[in-house]
Amino acid sequence: MRKFLMILFLITVIGVLAACSSSEEDSASADGSLTLKFAHGAAEDNPRHLGALKFKELVEEKSEGKIKVEVFGNEVLGTESQMVENLEMNDLDIVASSTFTQYEPKINLFGLPFLFESSEKAWEVLDGELGQEIYGSLIDKNIRIIGHFENGMRHVTSNKELVEKPEDLKGLSIRTPEIQILIDIFNQVGANPTPMAFGELYMALQQGTVDAQENPITNIYASKFYEVQDYLSLTGHSYSSTDIAISDQLWSSLTEEQQSLIQECMDEAVAYQRELVRTQEEEFLKEMESNGMQIKEPSKDEMREATKGVYEKYSNEYGEELVNRLMEAAQ
């Protein structure tokens, strides 16, 4: 009997504690308090990180501290692919990444070689109807795109020689991110593309694991690749954005007021980050040149001709109509 009463007592205590815990959680939800984990893979002085910090600042200010944002950069929470997987599983709240193509391969199309003449045109397409149409399919994977940070045009660095024509890329071991269209571009010109996590890249270049890499100017500068690479060729072979996604499950649990605040702050942070990239690129080029890097802008005509096969592949894969719509929108 005594044993039975003890068990009954323990069950009652556990029930009371659970009720208290539930009450506390309900109270936290009722007063609108929320903490968002925002992860990305860039270095701390990269505009992507600065854009994330701007988002944090805006959200915490406009919510009067009711919504907190914790920013985790430099792949401290895993590679970009791992972070996106964690977002899908609802283990992360917001992720900025260029690897959402693993869930919607059509996103690759925005990186078609020499598609955009300027970043401004790319923003117009990404933020417009066609961009929303293509990225919208990610919601089925619990991924809701809420913005696009600027990475910019991608360029090649090497410790071998300046890349001035397609032939200079033949046999070159070049690191690419895990983005299929970039792998296809370099396969098309006979290079040896090697996908690798961004956090491993500096050491790989330093040790000669790969001879070259390709990235936007801000990434090249912020990661100090000029310390381990002698040549920068301004190929502008592909446009690159960093897409920002929030867990759709989390988004659906928010009030309309919270959703509106988060989207408004993200729009402002994206505008801030894009302008920051534009103003920094020229300054960074001068600084890298002063650090001994040889920089040259090759003619794009030969490179454009050499990568035509990439358009053929993606037209066959996704249909000429979609590729033509994108090309028309990019004009």
C-alpha cells in the first residue's frame, strides 16, 4: 500500500511540473518572445555576416527585444549542405546558403554562364515573378525563401597563371561549391572541378590540394585567398546569390505581426547588404592588387562560346521554354 501511495505521489508531482512547464511555454508564446538561430557559412568580415548582423539589429530593435536573433557564421553549425538539412528538419530557424539547389535543381538556372550583365538585373529577376515561382517549390521541403543576399559575379583565382581563355582552364584543379551548374561550367571547359566545403578551402589552397578556386570578390577578399593565390581573373562566368530561408514550420507558427516584422527587417537587411557589396568590390580589388595579386579581366566572348553546352544541357533537362523565359527576363 505504501509503495502504491509513493508511486501515486510521484505521478502527481510529475503532472504538476509538466503543467507548470506548459504554462511557462504558453506564457512565453503569449508575450511574443522568440529566439531565432540564423546560420551561414561566411567569415565574420564577409558582407553576408554583416547582413545577418543588420537583420539581428533591426529585428531586435523593431520587436523591442521580444524577438532575439543569434547569428552563427563561418560554418560553425556545419557545412552549408548540413545547415540546409537541419533547416528542413526544423533544427535551425534561418539559413543563408547557396546550396538550396539540392532540393530544387531549377535554382541552378540563375547561375547559367554569362546570363546576367549586372547584379541589378539579377536582383530584378530573383525578386520578381520568375524567382518566386522557382524558389516557391521549396516550401514542400519546409524551406521558405525570404530574401537573397548578394554574392556577385564569380571570378577565378589560381596559383598557376592568369586565366585569359578557355584553354587556360584545361586540367586545372579548381574548387567549386556543391552547386551543379558551377561544376558543369568547369567540366565544359575541361577543368577538374572539386567540390569542397568553404571552411576547408584556405588550407586546401595553401597546401596545393587544389590549384584554383572561384568566388565573388567579397568572398575572395574576406577569406584572404590573396595570401595563397597569385592570380585573379575577372571572368564573371556566373552570378551568385546567397538565398535566405526560414523554416516554414516556424513561419506558420508565427503571428501575422511577427511574420510582417521579420520580412520587413529581412528586406531592409538585404538592401543594406547588396549596397555594401557594391561599394566594397572596387576597394577590395585595389587592396588585393597592393598585396601582390595579379588581376586581369579577360574577354568574355571566347568563354561564353566555350560554355554554350551548359545551356543545351539545362534546356534539355528543364525545357527550352523555362530557359528562354529566364534569358528574356535577364535582358
